[in-house]
Amino acid sequence: MTVFPPDSRAAFAANYPEVPHKLRHALQREPLLELDALARLAEALAPAAVEYNFADLPIGITAKPDPTGIPIGETIRRIGETGSWAALKNIEQVPEYEALLHGLLDELRPLIEARTGALQKPQGFIFITSPGGMTPYHFDPEHNILLQIRGSKVMTQFPAGDPAYAPDEIHETYHTGGGRELTWRDELLAGGTQFPLQPGEALFVPVMAPHFVRNGPEPSVSLSITWRSDWSFAEADARAFNGVLRRIGLSPARPGRWPRRNRAKALGWRAYAKLRGLR
């Protein structure tokens, strides 16, 4: 079965890698994404691959919230009433979910590799959220498609690479081990674009595009399929190198967005990291 129809693949080809856009998919009835299956998956994953907390959060937080104390299996099976948000990370560790992830990405692989080269580091993440839950303001380092499976949500997305929404210093600390949470100010909202998502809809999120997500009135299940490219790795390494330059008193120019390759600074960071034993 083809999950992404021809019009969605055409939209992806026209917009990847820098323009957010919605797609359609046919994954709503996938048995691996039912709540019981996800609860079993969560109980089987290593603790490091499971993150969950109360979902009643503000748009902006500065650190990871504490877990709820409710067992993860119960959290998911009763997601309609536990007031929780849960993330199952790196689902490709489990063979059935690895096959699901690779099947989805293989439908898009020729389009991806025509623009940004070899598809690298494919990963999958599943988000299970109680009604009204919030995923606070943050960014992610991967190329990302978020597929809505059950329930509804609205992602508010902001321009990638614009320091008004994610300061350069935050990028630099993230790429050297810091968090991905961003400071929220209400005046930022005017620069965001809302993308409502229903089951059968998906959204492409460019690398490091700041965003927050508010869940709808029903329990939600979403699948995020992600990958990296030489360009995304180079942008990350250039950011890290800028952090080194800033620490010695310089004010480095931020890396360029696609199709800039950021090769010189990326190589500078890789040499520095190797010299310091960071890689």
C-alpha cells in the first residue's frame, strides 16, 4: 500500500527542504499505532526511549518537566483521562516499527535525495497526548514529517533560521549539548503560522523551525518520521563552531540556510571536536 498519494509526493517535491507544507497520508488504521500496541511498545522500550509528563503546560518552558508518576502503559491506555503527554523515541529499535518507518521514507527517498543528497539517520518518534495538551515551544535538528493518526492538533510554526524566534546563541549551545527548549514571548505569536492537523493529514517541518503544538479535544496519536542530510549536519556543526568563536570574543555570522553548505565552519568544528576528544 502507498501511504503518500501522488499529489502529496508532488507537493513535497516542490517544497522540500525549506517550506513547511501539509500532505495527505493513508496510515490512520495502522494496527501498530493503536493505543494498546503503543502501550506495549512503551513498556518494552528502554527507559531512555520514553519521555512523559503532564500535558497541562505553558507554551514556553526552560527545562524538561517532571514525569507524572503514572506508569507509561497506563498513561497511554488511559490517555483520554491521564492529562499526559508521552513520546516514544527511536521506534526503529523495534523491527516492526523499523519496517514501518523505512517503508514511509522509501516512498519519499528519491525526492529527498534529489535535493539534499543521501538520506541519513532515519528515526521515528510517536507522540501520544491527552485532550488539550501542549508541546511547548522548541526546535528539532532533523528534517521532519509529522503524521496525524488519531485526534487533532494545531502546530504553530515559525521561520527557521530567524534569530528573532530562536537566538543564535541557543542554536550554538544546543549543538554542543544544551536543550532545545526556547524562551517564549507573546509578541512572537504574530510571526507564526498555524497548521491544523486531522487524521490522514501530515505536516513537513524544516530543520530547526521553531514550533509549539496544542492538542485538540480528543486524545491524539502522531507519528514523526525524521532524517538527516549532509546539509543539516553541516549546519549543526557550523553552529557549534560559532559557539567556539563566540566564547573567544568574536561575533560570528550565522550559518546560511539551504542551499548554503556551510562547509568551512563545519570542517572547523569537526577538527576542533576531534582535537578535544569530543568525537
